[in-house]
Amino acid sequence: MNTNIDFKNLWNMQEMAIPDTKELFEKTNEFKKKSYQKLILANVTLIFTTAFILFVWYHYQPEFITSKIGIVCMLFAMFLYLFVYNQMAIFLKSNNYEMDTLHYLQQLLKLKEKQLFLQTTILNVYFILLSLGIGLYMYEYTCRMTMIWAIVTYGVTLFWIALNWFVFRPKTIRKQQKTLNELIEKFEKINNQLVQN
Amino acid sequence: MDFESIYKTYWQKIFRLCMGYVNDNDWAKDIAQETFITVWQKLPEFRNESSVGTWIFRIASNHCLRQIERHKRMPKSNLPVEIEEVKSVNNEPKFNFLYKCIAELPEIDRLIISLELEDIKQAEIASIVGISEANVRVKIFRIKEKLTKKFEKYEY
């Protein structure tokens, strides 16, 4: 049996009507819109939060230096997050499809490993700065309270920060890592198919 | 070469490559369209360092590999069986069986055999996939052996 000719003939039986180029360009626009939506939403949300914090600073005129440092810490946390998030979005889009499969896979692997590192590190720094900012900002106002209320206020806030740090943060990291690790593993498996004979 | 003529010349070839990779009409059409979007975006920068064919097949192969990330979003196994059957364009069983067999191979093998069946020279396949020509030859031989065995079982 001449398998070569048989397979090629069978292979060529597959046909799909050429879609109109109009459909293609519509898809391009849709694709672009979708990929920017999330990015714009993240930017707008954080910019509004920043504006709100600045308004609080302006309106309540904190006197203590701790309050001011606290606000700066919170703002810094948000800008850092936004900066890295934007950079990563650009970085993930910079995918070069024109290289050969072997190099493309290596590029994807590097990209995913970098994403994994960035997500974990930045999330930690973001949490630390935000918690520190809140803690410092509160000091001025708790000073005006009675001792018991001050302890209650700090207690509740610290409980909330601890809950975020020990429960929500590891959960988010674990979830992100699981998805990325699974992908990295799959890419490595395919990479091995190329390396092995 | 302008985009329109590239699109017309390569659409069927790229669609078949994607079909060999996923064996699902709608999904393959999506990947083929994504490939041509990249071709359209990158064409002004294309410097003829490789042939247009090699360049397009590289882009298509990489788009196919990228599907791993999307696999979770549309798991094929979750589709009702009836829908999958209705989706087949052609009722030729042998032809469907070939695409089914290819889509079951390891990812790189799917790409290599699809390119081979598309009549791409082995040197060119080597440059698309990034392995040596000798390696491509060995792989093609093994894949064809595997496919032949499956077809023998299918026929008898």
C-alpha cells in the first residue's frame, strides 16, 4: 500500500470555504477591543481610587506625618501595581509568532516563568505597602480615641489585614500559580517532543 | 505579494494544518483566522528572510501551539457527541479517520505530518519547526508508520 499517496489524497479532501476578508477584519477589531477592555477597567478603577485617596488627603488635612506617609504608601502600592499590570499586558502581547516552533516555545516558557515571578512578588509588595499605609494612616485618628476604642479599631484592622495576608493572598497566588504551572508543564512536554529524537 | 493573494493562496493549506491539529471545524477556522490576522499585521515588516510559505506556516504552527492556553475555555470532550457528528463537513469516513488519527498524535508530530501532507519540503519543515532535517525525516517515517498501523486496524 502506497501510504504516502493515500494520505495526501485523503488530506487534501478537507476544504473550508474562504471566509470573506471583511469577517477577518471585524474579528481583528473585536479581538483588539477585548484585549484592551480589562486593561482599561483596571486603570480606571485604580485611578478613581487614587483620586479618592487624594481627595481624603485634601479634605481632611491630616496633621501627623504618619498619616501622610500612610497615604503615600497606599498611593505607591497602587501605582506600582498599575505600572506592573500595564507592563505585563504589553509584555504578554509582544508574543513573536514569526520564529520557529522550538524558539517560540522557549519564548513562551520564559514569558510564563516571568509572569509567575512578577505576579507573586508584586502581589506581596502590594499587600505589604497597602497594609502599612492603612496602619500608619489610622494612627492619627486612633490617637484621638480612648484607649479601648483604639485597641478595638487596630484589632479589627489588623484582623482584616491578617485575613488578607494569610487567607486571600496565598489563595490568589496558589490559583495563579496552578494555572501557570500547568501551562509551563505542558509547554515543557511539547518542548521535550522537539528535543527528543 | 499582497495580503489578498496570500489569503487566497494559503487559506485552505492553513485551515488543513489547523484541522490536523484540533480536528474541529469551528476551532480550526478560528485558529486559521487568527493566523491571517497576524499575517496581515506583520506583512509590512516581512523582509523575505524566509519564503512567504515558511513564514506563514511558522505563524500558523505557533498559533496552533498557543491553543493549549485556550483548551480549558472550550474543552472538546464537553461537547455533546451528536453535535460533533453533525459538524463533520464530509461523510467520507477514511478522510475523517485520518484527521482524527492526526489530532491524536503528540502536538509536534501533528504539525510535522500536516506540513508533510501539505507537500512542504522537509528542509522547509525543519526550518518551520526548528529541528534538523534528519530529525524531521525520522519523525515523518515514524508518524507514517503509526498512521499506517491505525489504518490497517481500521480497514480490517
